[in-house]
Amino acid sequence: MSEDARHPAAAPSDPGHPAAAPSDPGQTAAALSTPPPSPARLRSVGLVSMLAGLCPLIPLPFVDDWAEGVVRRRAVRDLLRRRGLDPTPGDVDVLAGLERPSAGGCLKKMLLWPLFKLVFYVVRKLFRKLLYFLAVNDGVNAASSMFHDAWLLTVALELGWLDAPPGARIDRDRARRLRRAMEAAVAGADDRPLERAIRRAFRGSFRLLSAAARQLGRWARGERRAAGRGEAGMEKAAAGLPMAEADRRLSGLVDRLVDAVQLEGGYLTALETRFVGHFRAAPDA
């Protein structure tokens, strides 16, 4: 769908031209004519969101974070390829929010994080009931983050903001600009409607969530050993993520999420509005 059909006109040569930006991204809602989200699109985004939400429930330290990185990479790569784009691993990392900052500022964190994870795992074993509740909260946050990212990337792709000539690569500066706009749109939003929707989907599904998380954890542990723990291993594992099996196993949860999101009215429309405003207002560099 063209941008003109969904959003106010921008400069003809660039659908994301800064000149089209309103003074306040949050004030463009009345001017937009975004169609209601389709159930098929909601379901596609809902599936990867539920998978991401399972990762904090995986009872294996380090494997849980690794699995979430795999899910995020797979979601972004699939969306780009459906648009006919051929992303590099670096493009996927940027759009998935996984691009590494400079190593100097993160060295201390990199050294302390494995120790923290190990201590957390021991504490979780000792206080399982309380910490499972906390893990579910982490799962809701992970699912919400994945939903926002996948939804806004879908919007950007529909508007052609990452389109490239045949054989050309994705503009990395444009991808970073897009990522910044996604983060700004979510940071400026009250995401409680989406979190409520995810909690409705999770409610009463303790056994299903636990069993699905254990299954995902076993798959991720095997893939992590075979493919490697680093980014290259995640990229390789992402291609083999069993999406059809996940869809079959999580079908009920995804359907409940779609129904719950639709009950939340105009949340996604308002989110898209902020996203468009932030993207248009920002330069590529």
C-alpha cells in the first residue's frame, strides 16, 4: 500500500522526508487514515511475539537470552524477505535492536553479566514460585517488545521506507534511522493496552507456557551447541527455527492475543502515528 493512501503527503522524492514532519509526532493521529489491522497481519506478528515471550521462561541460564536473540533475528529477516529484500546479518541486527555498541563502554558489563546470570539462576531455583511469577512478567515484556518491533517494521516496509533497487543493499543509515524512530515511538507510548492483551493471552496457560518453554529451551540448547554461541550461531539457528511447529503448538495463545489486541481499540493506530512522525522528523545520519 502506498504511503499516500495511509498517511498525509510527504515530499514526492522521499516518503520519509523530514519536511513532512509535524511539529509534534503525537498530534498527527487525527490526520491519518490508517486501516484497521488485518487479523492475518496481527497473527503473524503475534506468533513471533509469543515465541519471544517464552524465552524468559526457559529454565536454562544463557540459553534463554540466546533463544530470544534467535527469535528476534528470524522475525526481522522473514519480514524483510517477504518484501523482496535480501538483508545482511548486520542489517538484521540493526532493525532487531541487536547492533552492538562500541566495546569500550560495555567491557565491564560483558564481564559481570555471566556471573549475574549464574547467581540469578541459583536464586530462581531456591525461590521458584515467586521467581516464576517474575519470569512471566519478563515474558510479557519480551513479547511486548517483539510485538512493537515487528509491527512497526511491518508498517515501515508497507510504506517502502527500506525499498532498494534490484541487487542493491538496504541503506544502513536509513535502517538505523528507522530503528531510532521505532524506539522513540515506543518510549513515548503508554504500552499498557498491549501488555494487558498479552497478559490475557497468558492467563490460565501455565502448563502450556511451561511445556512450550521447555521444548524451545531444548531446541535452543542443541542449536547453541551445534551452531555456536556467538552472533554467527544465532544467525544460523534463526534459519532453522521451527516456525510451523511453534504455530501449531501456540495457536490458541496467538488467537487469544489477536482477539485481545483487537479489544484495545486504537492503540496500534496511535503507535503508528507516533512512529511516522518520529521517522520523518529525523535525518538518516
